[in-house]
Amino acid sequence: MMDEDRCILCAYLFLCLVKEKRNMKKILQASLSAVLVLSLVGCGSTKEKAVYQDSIDAYVNEIDMDYAYDFTKTLSTDTSLHDNSLGFRTSGSDAEHRTANYLAKEMKAIGLKNVEKIPVNVDKWQYNDASLTIEGTDIDLMPVSYMVNGTDENGVTAQIVDCGTGFAKDYEDKDVEGKIALVGVDQFNESWIGGYIYEAYEHGAKALVTYDLDGYGRFSDDDHQIQDVCAEDIMPTTIITMSEYKQIKKALKQGHDMATLKVDSVMEEGNGTSYDVVGYIPGKSHDQQIIFAGHYDMYFTGFQDDCSAIGTIMSMAKTMIDSGYVPENDIVVVAHGAEEWGATGTEFDWTRGAYELINNVHPEWANKTLALFNFELDAYDDGTDTFMVTCVPEYASLVKSLVDSGALDGAVKEYKNGISTKTYDTTTMEDGVSYRNAGVPYFLNTTDTCSGEAKDDSEYTWTQLHYHTESDNTDTYSEKVMKANIAVFGSMAIAIDQLPAMSLNMQATIDDLKESFNENLALEAGVSKKDWDKALAVFEKEVDALNKEGQDINDRYIKAVNSKSDVTSIQKEGKAYNKKVLDLFKYVQDNFVGIVFSSDVVMKHVGYQNNIEYMDEIIQDLKIDKVKDALDVAYQLNGLCEYNYYLFSPNAAAKIDAHADKAVENNKWWGNDKGYYFTDTKNATTSLLNKEDGDDVSEEIKVYESARTKQLDYYKKVLENEILAMNNINQ
């Protein structure tokens, strides 16, 4: 593959895997917007470029990278903004509150107006300290706690038992009742931490100590690595480093197996307060707005995740103010709290601060926000020579037009190949998902586009090396990358701000609906392609008319500006148009956009369609006695949740299912109404795991066939709802 094509594939893998809750044995299902959507609405033609290019150039020339770095470093390393000696600033914690005060003060200092700390309800988690000692040795470690309650002040004193990889098979010859389980985990290739917790709990463990075997934390054996827990608060759970595990392993071989674990970790469900810190650059009108956002909660010292993002949005705001730019619309700067974790006992435990802000504090923002620019890990160099943009598919054509016009050339001078006209689709792995579901279209910086550093004869992405570890620190800083993000996205914001009509094209959704439709399967379910195509035509006609209306508004606006005519009435038309566009965007999110498990954004029918297609393969394999081949497919059921039954006991795996299955609707947060009803095939799948090719599998076939029938019924209902929604699009 060419370098850019290789980078596109690598970035695609990253977008599917970061914060991944599943194994690597999967079929990738998220859509990559490298196939561009052509739009009738453009914001980047030569005539349009003239409206905003001077402002963009002035903005880019004013960027102060000393401020960007110094502010980010302070946010990352100032110990007064930490919860413990390792760093940390978490949902509703004391350090998060102190940092909110600091951010509010700094926003005022750079010239933002109407600065406020907005309280939002979260589940509080504050990790203060921990110790793990082994009797008869000098081992005295500081484990890192997960987002669960710790021990009492006396701790847990018990035998510590090495349980290998922590899967069900590893406990077969182990007695861990009332003891401390010691487990090696791989959250990148195998399972998220919740599975390991539930398995240890099934066997009666009193506490769990984990370390990374593979996947994440590859930079150093001396690094801790943490992810969001996605599980209930059922036992103290901690992490040690690989180097520390080796010390304990040696002690165990010498017969020293009595340990005392003390964990000062407080998790309070429903009783926490986080603050979203908000400031404004007032526009000439307050009817519409553009948002710059990042999150300030962090693990360890989180220089990239996500202190650099706050440094970026503060720098974007400061640069606009210092360059003298007066926006047409309000520019809103938002530092979110509780992004990494903010809710216990759910698969959807991240982006809590943003979810509360856009859904419960400022729901009116959804119908007035032209774009959100969100940032994550945006100041490290992954080795790519091409700057890439990530956005909702509906904004892909805008990116292409801006790049083609040359409006962004000055923002990416240090990138050998400039900026690509291609874009990546957003997934669900940051605060943007809460805004998108509420009806706000957004952009995101792109990370991990290439393999990055080589280590131990293997190549790892930056994420595998540094993500959520101590090595996410100032050593990872790249001025080139941070400056480009400040320059490119600030320039795009100016372009969007300057034209009255949004360049948001819902043709992307139509294309996704077309491409994801399985004609034969739909026909079997009782849905004809004729009805589907007829509804698509209604949708497409509405979108085409809307795009032409927006283009006409912008054309007349540019003509009026060039002739120095009054533009007030045209701007008013633009605002009315934008409300229609945003209403339609929200309609699309509500009626067509779903998720597979918790990471892949798809059309709503795709979850059922995938399950049915997988079961067809499984049944076909079983009918010719190919049990192993069937198992090579079955793990993909329910968005790969079925794979947990390959690893863990049925009870433990079922608890993971319950956090994501649509049948269990409580505590879904941003995942509400986005998932689907899981197929109940776990008993057949676990039975197959104990069989070989040629064994009698007639009962298992019956289970899969029955489950397929139920999934087909759900599939039909969703397709019919999508057809109805398309036919009602103009209402």
C-alpha cells in the first residue's frame, strides 16, 4: 500500500480500537469516509474563500505556541491540580474541582466573557492512595485503583493467588475464595477489565490485582495502565506494573503468599458534582454558536489525554481574540469534566460531563450549534506526512471543498503532503458522541494514523504505548502537530462562521443507508427493495432541495458582500435555513444512526443484519459438521460480545452483555436507543466450545435457527421504521 493508504488503514483501526471493549478477532464495521460524498453545498470555492481568507491568515499568523505549551504543561504537571502522587484528576474529585477554578480564572485572563462553572451530576470517583505489601518480603507497592470503592483502613489481608490470564479456565485448579486474585490482563486484544472483575467475583475473590500482559502499556514494564471500568462496584480492583508483578511472582515461588492490600478509593454513585467550565467570545449575534471543546479530567498526568486539548481550545480562543477577529456567531469554549469515566455499572460510562451539559443543562444548544470542534490527544507526532480531519460524515464534503480551495494551505505548512481531502468518520470514543446524539455535528482531530514507534522488534501505535499510562507526559509533545490542530480547526471555524448557510450534507446518510441494505435478507423479512428505494428517493429529494437552498443563500450573500450591499436579510434567511438543517441532522441521529456494542457507528438495522448473516454462516458450517469453522464466526455475534463466553464463565459474560443489550435499558446514558436486542445464542455457543468437528450439534442448530427467526423479526421492524422515517423526512 502507499504510505497514505497505509496510514488511513491504521487510523481506521485506531478509531475502532481506542477504549475498545472487545477482542481483536473481529470484522471491522465502522464506516471510513475515505470514499467522499460530493456536495452541492460548498464553503470553499474561490468566491467564498475571499470572504474569510484574510481572517484565516491573520488568525494563523497570531498563534502563540509558547502559550499553548506552557498552559498545557501547567495543567498536566502542577501537583496542586492532582489527586495523588501519580497525578489523576477524576470525576467529581477534589482535584477536578480545583482545576475548574483554575480554568475559569485562566479563561477570564485570556479575554473570554461570561465565564461560568456549570455543575453537573456524576458518579464521583477519587483515588487517593494505595499500598500492597507481601509478608516476609520488602515488597511495598502503590497499585492504581479502578473506579470502584477501595478497602477500609485496615485493608484486605489474605493469600494472594496467581490466576494467570484471569479467564475461566485459569481458575479451574485455583481456590480464591476470600483471597486476592492476581491476574494478567489484555484489554486491547481480549477483554475489557469488567470481564476479569466479574470472573474473579464468580470464584469468591475478595479483591483483584491486575497487570498488563499485552495490548496497552507497551512502552515500559514500569508503567501502570488504566481504562474505564464498565462494570459494577463489586470488589476493590487495582493495577500494578509488569515489573511489580515479576517481584510478586518471585516472592510466591519463595513461599511468600500473604498480602495486605489497602486502597483509598472513593466511588459515590449519584452523589458527585463535576464542572463544565464555559467561556465565550461574543459574536455579533447570539442566535447561533460554534463550540471548541476538550476534557480536563485525566489519568496520571495526562499531557496528551486531555490536557493538550484544553491547551488547544484555549489557544484557539486566545488567537482569535489577539488577531482581532470578531465572530458573526458566539464562540463557546467548553472544558468538560468527567469524560474518562462518570457512571458506574454501565457499558456507556464515559463522556458523562458532556452528556449532562448538552442533554440536561443546555439542550437548546443542539438547535443553534453550527459545529463542535472537539479535541483528544492532539499534540503528539505519529509520523504521518498528511494532516487528516475526522468529522461526522455530513461534514466530509465541507472539508473537501475547503482543502480544494486552498483556504487551509497556510495552516499545514509543516506537513509534507499538506492536508487530505479525505476524512475519517467519528466513532463514539470521546465527548463528541454525546453532542452528535443530541443533534450537534462535529469535528475531531485525528490520531494514530500510522504505526509510530518501534519497540522490541514490534510496531505499536502511540495508543498501545502511552495511552492512559505515566508515559503520557511532556516528553510526547510535538509543537508541529499541536500548532497544526490549532491552525486548521480554527481556520475551519472561521470559514463556517463567516457564511450564513451551513454546509452540512445529509447525502452521506443516504449513501450509508444504500450501502448497508441487504436486499435478499430484507426480502426474506418482508421488506421490498422497491419500498426501500422509493423512501430513499423521498429522502434524497429533500436533501437535494435543502443543499440547493443553502448554496443559493451563500451565493447571494457573497454577491451582496462584494457589492457592499446590506446582508441582514440574507443572514436571517441563513439562520432559518440552519435551524432546518440542524433539525434534520437530529432527525437522522434519532431515526437512522445506531451503534454496534459501544464503538461502531452504523445504521440502526445493521446490528440485526450482522447477527443474521453470522448465524447463516454458523448454521451452514454446523450442518456440514464444521464446529471449529462455526466458532470462528460465532464470536462476532452481538457486536463481539459473544466472545466473552469463549473467555469467561457464563455468569460473568452475561453481566457484560447486560450492560450493552438493548433489552436492559437502564443506565445507558449516551447509548440510549442506539443499540439493539442481542440474540440469545450463548448456551449454544458455550456448548460448541466443548465439541469437535463431527460431534452431534443438532440441538445447537435449533437454537441458532430459533434465534435467527427472532432477529429477523426485529430486523423487519427496524427497516420498516427507517422507511417510515424516510417517507416522513419533509415533515
